[in-house]
Amino acid sequence: MGGGCGRVEEPWNRHVGYRELYRRLDLVRAGLKARTARVDALTEEDAAEVLRGLGECVDAMHAAGGDVPDRPSEDAV
């Protein structure tokens, strides 16, 4: 009769693991919501300035001669 405890322990451990995953997912969602709010608050001029700066940064990386891909690989996402 000692094997009965394992039947309860395994689902409990799975529950605890899922609870941790959901906690992490909630943190990711909150971070994404905050970043989205910041982007939504940008004016057209702010957005244009950010894009110019990003373009200059990419151009500088290409000029430095590094092996910089035009797009991130699917693995990086």
C-alpha cells in the first residue's frame, strides 16, 4: 500500500511546476503590456527619431564589417 503516495505526489509536482510557469507567463505579459504602452505613447516625431537612430545603428554595424545578418535568425526569436 506504500505506492499510493506516488499517485498523489506526481500530479502535485506537476501542479507546482505549472503554477511556476503561469507565474513566469504573467510576468512576461506584464512586461509586454508595459512596453506596448510606451510605444503607443510615442508621438509620430518620437517614432521617426527612433527609426532614424535604429537605421544609423544598423548602418554603423554593417560599416564595421561584422557579419551582421539583415534579419535575425528564426532561432533567435
